[in-house]
Amino acid sequence: MENSGAQPTSSDTPEEAGLRIAHFIVDNLEYGGPVTDFFGSEPVRLTEAIDSAALLELATFVEDEFGVQIRDEDIVPQNFATVADLVALVRDRGGLTASRRLPIESERIS
């Protein structure tokens, strides 16, 4: 996928970025479960939660939202297995500028 060259603008922590991604999946990609399914000791795998067309839509959302470029060859299971893997890709591409770590509280997830 090509990006228009947007600069990273997100000051999210990895946890906040994960929440934004999970909310996008639940709100826009017809995932029928709660946001909390994407976190915890056994998070839902993205390839089981959404179809391949939705996976491409998710990649576009991540590019636009976090100002990173996701190439076609980046759309592989190790990068898109879980929300945490996708957040790691965003972080590695410089899409997160915040370095502080905040706990994810159930009130913030719902």
C-alpha cells in the first residue's frame, strides 16, 4: 500500500494506539465482539476476526491514523496477527511518538 507521505502525528502510547485500532475494528469492520477481545492473555487473532478485504481497510486506517507506510509485503501474519503485533509495526515505523506507558483500565476500553 502506498501512503501519501503523511508525517507521524500520533502521540499515543502503544496501549492507546492499540485501543484506537481495536475500536476501529469493532466499529467499522463488522467484528461482532467487544474491544476487550483484542487484549489479555489470549487476544483474538485479526485473521480470525476479519476477512482479507477488512484487513486491507485496517492497513489503510493505520497508515492514515498513524502516518506510517504499510507496504503490501508488510501485510503478513507476523505483523497482523494481533492488535499488539500491529501496534509494534506502527511503533517500528515511527508512528508513535509517546514513550510513556499507561495501564489499560477497563473503563477506558468500554
